Amino acid sequence: MNEDPLSSNGAFAPSASAEAELQDDPVPQLAAVSEALAQPIDDRDTSYSEPDETIEPDSLWMDPQVGEELYGDQFTGSSYADINAHGPAAFGDNNTVYVTYEGQPPAKPIIRHLPAVPDLLKVYAYSAADESLAAVLNHRSTACLTGLSNTGRFSTACAALARHHRADRVREVLLPADVEPDVIVRDPDCIAEDHGYVLRLAGDRHVTVMRCLADTFRRRSASLLLIRDDDFRGKVRHSAEVRHQLPLPREVFRHHLRHLLYERWHLTSAQGEQQIDWYLQITELGEALDATNGPREAVAIASAIAKRHPVDESAIKEILALSQPRRREHAADILRSRRAEADRRHRRADQHERAFRMSYAVFHRLPLHCVFEAADLLLEQIDGEANRPEWGRMALQHPVFELLGPLREDWQEGQERAQARGGASRLAWLRDPKMRGAIIDVAWHDFDSTRPALLKWLKTMAASDDDLVRRATAQVAGLLAHHDFDRVCRDLIDGWAASPRPRLRQAAAWAIVTADFGGHVSQRVRKKVREWANGRLNHHRDAAALVYASGLQQPDLSWSLADLRRIAEDRMQQNMGSVAEAVSQLYATDRTHQIISELADWAQAPPLQRHAANALLALAGKSTYESRGAPDLLERLAARDVDGIALARIWRVALLIRQTSPAGWTVLGDWMVHADLDDNLRKPATEMVSELAGDATVRRRMRFYLARHLKFRNEGLPGWIEPAMRDR
């Protein structure tokens, strides 16, 4: 047999004679899964125009830093990594119960303990809805709290249930988008005695849900408190419905700062109150608190002061300069026209400055030429909405310094940063990155007559050939969806998701993930993703896969995997890498067992085998700091955190189907190299090789390919591999 050449990147490229030798061997009787693999998936169907694609690992991931820039103090950086599922009979943290019933959907409801409720009670500020809510819970087993997002309504609900039951007896019910709340009736044992449950509910079904579940909770001496959005339609409220009212910002500030002063500086309650009273005498602080938009912003100010305590009046002003109320004030000043010069300035000059400054915020950290082009496009849309004649793009009219106005110092700092690292491009730069979202926010709300032009502007930029421009555009669309989800989805995101152009579907995915960063529309985001995953359009399904590939995570891993399985069944996905990259983004060390178990199931279903193989290869190269450079999946195998037989089942698929076989043998060879260098990895690697060798087809090819791996072709296979490959 002739030696086959290796490609430059280490992939296997067997010679013609070597391939002939492999193919001329008699085909043995294979196991059930190998019989399916003997007839590989036919992906030569030309009815779809999508080409084979490779997605660079993490290239679609949306950095949470974007959430900090756009949402400021409203961004919580929430992660779902602490919500795990272990085994087939327990979902959620510790002993959380999931609902079982005949014909259950792939994604199961979960009920989770809320361990932070005792800490919440220490800092909870009184709301005018508290007394009404307590009165309703005293007489009813089900109630509803109606209010706006970002008003502390979830905290109010948890506090009410904690007072009515106990702080350690508060739970949250999480439902997938396609599961109705009445599922609880089918298994009432999941409701614990004398416990309180909170459920976020979309739409106007609250009255029906309360009636349906009232008896179930009453028999358990338990309470269910629904939370729904206030639609302001002036309807007559149900007697069990309480409208939430925003707590006073100064009281929120007082409660949190008092607790923080005790925890960090060991001030007694009296000492803390005295210090807080002094702080609140500072006029600027009181004004900033009164201008906060929701309790989170007041909490952020309290936390900043507590970190620097004790602080004087000048330090307070420094802290307030970086608060959200001050950012909005500064943003309004940036977008404000220069009225004193209005008599000698053309009206379009003000619009040009606003368009340029808004574009400057949109393209923070990107080259300045993007800002110029975007500003021109925005002016065109504004003129179109005003039915003005075409003005054309103006040149040599306004210098950068005049267009930037209050942002001049920011731009100069960006210049200095670019020069310091050797960059030649001029950058749009904001000294305070969180001003990015504040400027866009003010432009959307204070200049609301311009909204149609803004949406058309984003639609135009989303079609750009520049990936950076599309990503920035999608981020802005996501922020605006956070403010007006229905309108932005209708005018932009839904159209992008249904587009035959992959770049627009990716823009839809980035926009959805960005909207989720704000936290207030998360329920609607997940409903939208579920609609796409279950929809009729294959482009919608691909957009849903790209949402997961961009970093979105459901409250429970099983929900995400259920969506991806439905998406992977779409024939259009056979030549695409979205599903594999989505699985890679969902991966975490403590999720290894569940992900591998799911992929092992995929490996037995012919339409899903290629996705299982691609996902395994995406995971097989991941390493962490703790794994010391070795693949984390191999480390988990050595730690017995993953089922070796299930893993071997996926490897068998990856090594046999023609689309993944070359890369699969290369990666498996890399695993053998790591195992040869690390005694701790050698035993599990030996066991896996032995398991794979139980399939005659895999055993025959393993001898051929491993011997030609870059590390083994000259020195030969290590002595421990050959015995493991013998026929058992």
C-alpha cells in the first residue's frame, strides 16, 4: 500500500490505491446503526440553493459587552448556566420537579426554587400594590399582578408570596412557549404544600388560567401569582387582579444602600440611616434618583456609592456622571439642535448633525467611514419620509468637528487609541461605551416622528456587504425591539428571518439575541424563536438555529435541544453548519452528559446523523483552562462525566459518513495524541477505541487512518492503541 499524502492542515487525503484497498474489502455485517450508515444521507439534492458552509467557531456569538453598551444599568448579564438538567427524571436545580403527562412535548415545563428571596426581603422597598396583593392572597389561591416590565413587579410578587408562606417556599414556574399553564392540573403532585408559585404569563389568558388552576392550588394550601404585562386598555379588572405600582426610587436607593453599608462597611442600621440622610441632602443625587427609569437604575447608584463609601459631594457627582439618568441627559444634549444659531443655519444642518452623531453611536469602535455612509443613508430616509426632492450626498460641507459637537473629545480619544496600537483608521469612539444605547434610546423616544425613517434606515444597512455594518445594525434593531417588540419584528426582524439571503437571517438572529440582553422581552423572544423553529418556512428554521448559534440560551437546556432537533430535521439544514455551531454555543462542562446523550439519539436517526457528527467535531476540539489544553470532552470522558458508549456511537457516525469522515479521523487522531501524552487520559481513550473497534468497518478504517496521522506516520502507533483495536 502506498503512503497517502497529508494535506497542509493535517487532514487525511488517502491516495487512490489506498481508497481502493478500503473499498475492495468485503463489507461485514454491521450493527443497526452501521446498517443505516452503509447508506449515507444523500445531500446531492439541488433543489436548495444553499451551498455547503463552514461556520468559524464563535464567529456568530454575540458578546455580552454589547448588552452593557446598549442597556447600561438595565443589563444584568443573566446566564442560564446555573439551571441544569440531570438525568431523565429531574429538571432544574437540585430536587426540582418537572411535570409529566401522556404525550408530553419534547420541551418540558420546569419548576425551580428561588434561593435569593430571603436576600430580596432584606432590601425590598414598599410598593403601593403590596397591601392589595396581600388581601387577595388571603382569600384566593390564584391571583394576578399586572404591570409594566422594569418596575420591580417580579420582586413584588416574590415578596408577597414570601410573606404569605415563607421565604424558602417560593418557586417559579417556567413554561416553554408551546405549553399551556393547565399542564399543572395533569400532575398536581408537583405543587408542594403551603408553597408560593410565580408564573410569568403572556397575553390575556390570566382569568382563564386562574379559574383553571384555583382548585389545584387551594387543595394544596398553595398560592399561584401570575405576572402579566399591563395593556392599558381600560378593561374592567378581575377581582383577583392587582395593578403593580412602581416603588419610590429614593426608597429603593435607601433600602439597598443601607444593606450594602452594613454588609461591606459594618455600619449599624442607625449609622446607615444617618449616612443615607446626608447623601440624600445632595440636590444632584435626589434629582438623579427621581429621573431613574426603574428600580435597577436606583440600585446601580446605591451600589456605586457603597463601593466608594464614604464619599463627599464631588465624588457623588462623579458617580452620578456615569449613571443612566445622566447618560440620557447627556444624550439629549448631544442630539439637541443649536437654537441660538438657528436663524443663520439651514434646517438640514441640524438634521445632518443629529444623523451623524446617532450613526457615530451606532458604529462605536468601528471605522469612521461607516459613520459617514450611514449618516448619508439616514438623511436620505428622512428626506423620503418628508417627501422632499432628492438632495444627493453632500461633500465638503460640514467638517467632522462640527458634526460631532459634544462628541469631539470622545473622537479625539479614539484617535489616540488607534494610533497607540498602530492603527491607521479613524475610529468612532465613546469614552463611556454605555452612551451608545443612551443616544439611540433618546433618538427613538424624543424624535419619535422619525421612527419610520429609522426603521427603513436599518433595513437598508442590513443588506450591506460589510459584516461589521450588519452586526451593528442588528444590535440597534435589537435595542429598538426591546422598546417596541411588535413593531420592530413586523417591520424588520420577521422579514430578515424569512429572507433567502443568509446574511439577513443572521441579522435577524443577532437582533433577537440583542433584544434578549435587556431582559424585559425575554418571554417574547423565546416565543418568537419557538415560532420560527416550528414554522413552515425553512428559512425561519435556519434563523432560529442562528439565534442559538449567536448565543441565546433557554432557561432549560432541554428546551434549546428540543428546538434544535426540530430544526435539524429540515432538509435544508443538511448542508449547513448552524445547528452544530448552536450546540457548540450551548456546551458547558456541567452540561456534557445531557448534550452527548441528545447527540447519541440523533446519531440513530438518519436525517440527524450529519448534525450529530458535525456537532461532535465542533465539541471535540474545545478546551478549557482546567483541561490544560486537552479537549474538554476527553477530560469529561476520563472523569466519567459522560457515557462512553453514547460518545462512541456519535464518533462512529462522524467517522463513517463521507461528509465528516476526513475531519473526524483527524480529530480522533488528535485525541489519541493527547491520550498518549497523558496517563490520565489513556485508559478512557483505550476503552473508547475498543468500543469503536467492535464495528468491523470502523476497525478496518481505524487501522488505516490512525497510522497516517501526522504524529504517528513516522514513529508508528503507540503500543497501547493496537491491542485496543483488535477484534473482540
